[in-house]
Amino acid sequence: MTLTRPDPAGALRRLHQRLMARRLAALNGRMRVVLVSLATLLGAFTFWQARIPFDGAHRAGGAIATLRLEAFALAAAAFAAGSLAHWRQSALVARLPGPEWLALPVPAALVARHLLTESRLPALAAVPLAFALWLAGLDLMPWLWSALLWVAFLVAWLECTRLGAALARFARSRGDGAAGALPPLMRLLVPGHRQHRIRAVAPPRWRRGSPTLAVARLDRTLSWRSPGPRARLFGAIIASALSSAAWWSGAPPLLARAQSFVGFTIASALLGGWAVVRTCEDPADLLRQLPLSFGALWRARFAQLVVVLALFALVQAALATAFPVPARIGQWLTWFIPGLAIATLGLHYAITLHPRGEIAENLYYGWLGVALCASLMIPLMGWAVLIVGLVHSSLRLSRWHTPEAR
Amino acid sequence: MLRIENLQRAYGDLTALAGVSFEVRPGEIVGLLGANGAGKSTLLRTAAGLQPPDAGHVFVAAHDVWVDHLAARAALGYAAEEPSFHEELSAAEHLAFIATVRGLDPHEAQIRARLLATQLDLDSRLDDPVRSYSHGMRKKVSFLAAILHRPAVVLCDEALEGFDAPSALAAKDELRTLARDGAAVLFSSHVTETVERLCDRIVLLHGGLVARTMTRAEWGAPADAHSPLERLFLDLARGATP
């Protein structure tokens, strides 16, 4: 075999280009329109939200005050981008194809650069928002300041994402034993380093029960053991606890109820996130070979959402002692139903997009984001958006029976 | 018992199955042979209800897999080539979940699971999370889950690949027992020697079609169900002097 001069940097660059092309090709036309529309809507919303305080700052302190405020907002956007890169890098290094990389004569620095490039993709979401912020202050300061501010943001975006990714790699590469002597990136790639101490679990109880009950028991076990659902479930519990704390904040009853409702809504959204993650973690090949109907799966998860949300809403109704009993019963109903609608939206997207959890979660939170923006623009409009989302996701449920049509 | 009728499946321009038809009768072990990309896994995954065909039907115990989903799957056991699990569950928890979904008697299912796990040398690790298992152990759990309910139809996609020799022997014996009890077994493998000694008939796939079917007599299968090396293992296991 004739050997030529190796070009690992070029090979990785071409790999990245091909990956990008494949990902773009995987988005169908409708999805591209949806993504562009979402970015435009969120950008327009950000512009509208930022324009008022920027203008206020300009009237109060002139261009320098606007510059300070806009710089702060752009720094926050860069920080958010760094956080996204950190999150993505953490996910990537958790399932790194170590032996495959180790078997190649590729310098560790190039692997690190490749990982960084991959981690920067989700951080691009901060750019349209930052651009909207920048546009909002464009005519409130000299052009040169604006131009310099945008350049500073781009530099901050690059550095924050680099730092976020580096911190994720550092956190994961703390080695022990023989692996501890290796360079940081090598420690990430050595598969033995990722072996956790395995503890046997208690033998299960072999029990009779319907498939629905079996799925509910499975959810209970995996919601404590698997980090994804556990984080969302704890998040929902914490949000519900904060919602309860609002009643003791000393605020007037109507304001306390509004604060508590915000916490309850967040708890409902996180519970929907739990439904997405728990459902999409089920291996498709395993579930589909079993005599397990779509109805059994749906019932098991919907029933759990009903029970938990009914309980959350009941606690809030019990704490609303400033209101008469009929008003508290009304509160229970008017909170429980929208909360259930939010969480059910997550469940439906999870079932129809199973096992593609990342896409289901993006769609779910994206829809909630649009509903929130709509509510801020026109009061109660968000609920209309939510109902449309719920109808849309419910119409997709029949796709469960044709897995490749999803 | 397992009837495949004019099964067709294409991936874009690539035709994986171009009208495959054959059947596996009760009590029969049929080997599915073919080169890489001949469509063996596509056929088995379609028969197991994991991916829909473009045309054709798969009948399991007289139920169409893509029409009468639940009844067909209740009669089916599928050991996957690349099995997937809830990684945080132990094998015992996984089997207990499957037993409940399949409506098995809990006590009987537990006893059978323990027995099969002992035969496959998996009993000491049954309570460890699946994520700690080697490739071979994962294949054993998948095989065990596929036959736990004594299905009427067993589909094995490279099911014994990765098994150690004594476990492979035990698994083959279990498949023979199931067949003797009336199960129809479709066994796909690249290891011709396993197919040669285990199966009653073979179906050879080529170019997305059944190129040939042969019985044991036609290919001149050895009378002994075990190879000389397998015999050695068996003798050792039984405590005989090799």
C-alpha cells in the first residue's frame, strides 16, 4: 500500500462538512420553515422586549447608558451560548467513541477541536437573539460603537463556547488509577476510565398485572435510576415547592396566587419534559416486539401525569387560605386542566417522535416558548397556541403504528 | 405457523427483499442463510413487527403481524442481532417486566428465567444492571427474553453470536426442545456449521429472493447434532473423561 502524507486536520474538516450536509438534508422543507419562523418570531419578540429598556436608558443617560445595557444583554447571550456548548460537550463526551478515536493516528488537539466544533452547533441558537438585541440598540448609539459591540459579541461567543466545552471536558476527564497519568483528552477516550462501579440491585418482585401497570412500574423504577427523567422529575417537584412558597411570600393574595401559578406552570412543563425523556428512553426495538399496545403506553403515562398534577394543584388549592372554599375548588380545576394540557403536549410529542427524544424535547419546549411569547404579546393568546399544539400533537398519535412514517 | 408471503422491502434504490415467500411449520427449525446484505435481518425485523414491509404479509400463528399486532406479537419471540435494553434495569428486572407484559404466571416465569439463566451461565449476574454486561451477556438476555414465554414462533437473528461454547450448546438444546414442543424456529446465522447441525431445512436468500431451499438430507447433514468440539464440551460438563 502506498502511503501518502497524512492530513488528519483536512480529514476532520471534511468529516465536519459532511456531517453538516447530512444534518441539513435530514431537515425536510416544512421543518426548515418551522425553524426559520421560530427564530424570526423569537428574534422579533426579543427586539420588542429589548427596545423599550434601551430607549429608556438612552433617554435617561444617553448613548453611553444604552451601550452599557446592550453590552450587558449581549454578554448574557454569550454566557447562554457558553452554557449550551457546555451542555452539548458534556453529552458528547459521555458517549465518546473512545477506541475508534484512539485507534487513529490523530493528534489529541484535533479531536478536541472537532468536539468543540460539534458543541458549538446548539450555541448558534443564541446568535439570532443577540442579533435582535443588537438591532434594538442600533440607532441609539454611534455606528462605530454598534459595530464594535457586535464584533465583541462574536469574540465573546467564541470564547464562551470554548470555555464551556473545555470545562465539560475537564469535568469528565478527572482520571483515577492508571488513567490519571494520561493527558486529559486521552483520559476521556480510554474506555476503562468510564467504567463506573457496578452495584447489583435488589431482585425484582415478579408480579401479575396489566401491561399498563407494568409500564407504570417501569417508569417508577427508571425515574429514580436514569439521570434524564430523574432531573426533570426533581425539577418539577422543586418548582411545585417554590409555587407553594409563594403563598407565604407576604404578597397580597391575588399577587401570591399569580406567583404560585407561575411556579405551577413551570412544574407542569417540567413534568411534560419528564414524559418526553422517559418515553423516548424506551428502546424502540424492545417495545415494538412486545404485545404492548399504544393505548397501554399512553394510559400508563397519562395516568401518572394526572395523578401528579392533581396532587400539585391540590396542594396549591389547600394553601390558598385567603380565598373561600368555592374559589379554591375553582382554582384547583382551572390550574389542573391547563397544567395537564401542557404535560400532555410533551407526552404526545414523545409518543409520536419516539425514540428521537432530542427532537421531541426541542419541539415541545419550542412550542411552549412560542406560547409564552404569544401570551406576553397578547394576554391569554398563549393558551390558544397551546391548544393548537395539543391538537397538532394528538393528530400525530396514529403514527405510532407506522414507525418509519414519523 | 410462520408464513411469509411475497415480502417486499426497499431502502431507496436498494431492494432488500423482492418478493420473499416461504413458511416454517410447527416443530421445524429453519436456517436462514445469505451473504451480507442479502436481506436476512430485514426479513427478521419485518417479521418481528419492527419495520413495515412495502408489500406482502407475515403471518405468525395465523395472525398478520402488521394487522393483528398484539395477537401476533404475543405468539412471537425475537432474539435481536443488536439487542437494546433499559440500561439501568437488571436482567432480572427486564425479564420480570416482559413476563408481566406477556401476562405470564409470575411464579412460573421466575422459575423458568432462573433455570434458563443457569443454563446460559448468567445466573450470578442477573441482578446487575444491563449496562455492565458484555456483548455476549446482552445477547444471552435477549435470547432468554425471546424464549421465556415458550413462543409459538421464535425468530433468531444471529442470536448465538457472542455466546461462549457451553452457553451456545445450552441455547441450541433449548431451541430443539421448543421445536419438539411444536414451535416454529427461524434461525439466521453466518456460521454455516451451526445451521448445518441445528436446522431441519435451510432457506438461502440471494438478491432479495429465495434462491434455494434444502432439507437436511439434501445437504447431507451430519447425523450427530453436535460437532466434535461441542461433544467434548458436553462430555466435560457431564463429568465424563474426554
